[in-house]
Amino acid sequence: MPLFFGYWPATGQVVSRRTNDAEMAPLGLPAGLSLIDIDEGSPLANAHPDAVCVVDGVLRARVPAAITLSGTSLIADGVDAVVIAGIPAGAVLTITGATSVAPSPIPDGEVVLTSTAVGQLQIRLDCPAPYARWEGAVDAT
């Protein structure tokens, strides 16, 4: 029996997994959402939608991006900085914790992070296909 993964063709992001297309029909597919079917014997058949993506019409496991963090702490003086580098084009940065940054696209592959707020900054990068989400933390003291 095939499995159906719903995905956004522009990004390759998988948003749902169903055991048959009849389960998808009552949901009414959102405009622009596409389906890809795979055999239930596939190694990716039980993958969570966040762990896979569609690239060139093929379901693939997401791979880690070569993202680096120059340190895990900084002085909360607005000057001391930590650099996040190797960010894939099209990634979206979100920061929560001691301070917040709303989801922001990263155009140039690098972010210089400073803070005047004391506490932990949780960093999330939602990366485009074929890269996996990246998460990290920086302690601002």
C-alpha cells in the first residue's frame, strides 16, 4: 500500500503523511500542495514530516547543514558577539528566550548575535530542503 506525503513544491517542505489518498481527499488539499507517493517498504515510510523533504520529485531524508556557532556564551553588553555561520540560503532564523527575534530570512549565510538581555537565547534555523532544522543556544551573562 502506498503512503502519500503532502509537500510544498516551491520549498520541498513535507507537511503531512497519510496511508492512502482517500484520507487526504476529505481534508481538501490547500492550493499549491502536491502529493508524492512512496511504497510502505521504503526506509523513509515511517519518517516524521520534519525529517524528510522532496527534492526533484524524490522523497529524501534531510541532511545536516554545515552551520557553526563561534561560541556558546557572550557578555550581555550589546557589543560582545557570537557568530552563526554556514547558514544555507533561504533559512529562517527565530530566537526565543531572554530576547526574541520573530522569524527572519537570512540572506547572506551569517548572523552576528549580540544581546543586552541576560539569560539563554534559544536559536532555531528552519533550513530549506535538503537541510534539516538546526537548533542551538547561547548564554548571555
